[in-house]
Amino acid sequence: MSLFLQSLRGLFRPSASSVPSSSTLTKPQKCVRSLSTTSAALKGAGPPKSNSPFGGGSKLKGAPTRKSQRGQNEPRDPKMINLMRHLAVLNPKRIPAPLRMARNRYLRHWTIHRAWLMFRRREREARERTWMRQYQAMNRACEELRLTGGPGSREEGYLFRIAMEKKGTYGLKGVPIEYARAQVDTPPRAAWNHEWKADAAAAKGKAEKGRQ
């Protein structure tokens, strides 16, 4: 048994190649994937390296662009300036953000709005009740006039008919516009007679009376 163990001792003895040196411990080693299935030809190349001292692209930050160089000496058309001015108003950057309220602020806004609607409704109902009381008072007064006789030997309802005449409502000796012209189904062929004269109309009226 001891001879067998002595024969296996050389297999587990560390060799010089297997012991890492101090230089290999301090220097970082590049990890290579031994199980990678992607070939070197299919691996994509990285982004192109820039020689600029500022990093990033090849354009410098302070270098003038083609647009600024082109518009330095060329005067702009007034129509173009006006168009750009109107389009600048519609720019999304100039349009204010929509009103977004928090929950408490929205509740305060809703409470004030509902209170304002209730106030307007109460005013409207009070105004309608006042109109209803006035209408009922006028109705009772007219009914009293319709059932009252007189003065003197006048029959019943005389005062009611006088009150309903509405004299002076349409002016001095005026009539409503509905009765200012004849009630016909179709308009006349000549809407206005521009050749009408007072003397000719009077002579025509006299001639018609003489024929009768």
C-alpha cells in the first residue's frame, strides 16, 4: 500500500509551470471565451475611433456650421420672417403645458365651481318665482276687470277691453308690424314702386271715384 501511495505522489506535486508568478498576478489577464461560437469574421467592428482631443465626433464645438456660414451675409425675405414669426407661436416649446392639478387642488376647484353653479341656480329660481308672482297678479287683475261692470251703464268687461287696447305701445297712432301690410300668401311681383308720385295717385283715385 505504501508503494502505491509513493507512486502517486508525483502526480500531485506542484510544478514550476503551474505556480503563478508575481508578474502574472499583478498584470490583468484578458478573458477569452473558449466556448464562443461566433467567428472572428462575423464579429462587428466597434465604432470608429476619433482623433479629436475633445472626444466624440470630429466636429469641434466652436466651429461654425454650414447653415450659419450661409446665412451671415444673405438678407432674409420679409415674407419669410413673417412666416417664421407665425410658426414660432405654434411651436410646441412655446405652447404652455396643460393644467395638471393635484388631488387637493382639484377638490378645491370642484367645490368652488359647484358652489358657483348652486348660486346661479338659486338666483335663476328666485327670478323665475318673481316673474311667476307678477304674472299671477296681472292675471288676477285682468280677471277682475273682465268681471267688473261700468263705469255708468257700461256692460261687463268694458274696462278689460280698454286695458287690452295697448294704445301708444307702437307709437303715436301706430299699429303692429304684422298689420302694416296686407296678409297675403305670396309676395307681390313688384316689391316697391319707385315711380309712384302723390299727385298721380290722387288723380288716379279721383278718376276711379268718377267712374263709380
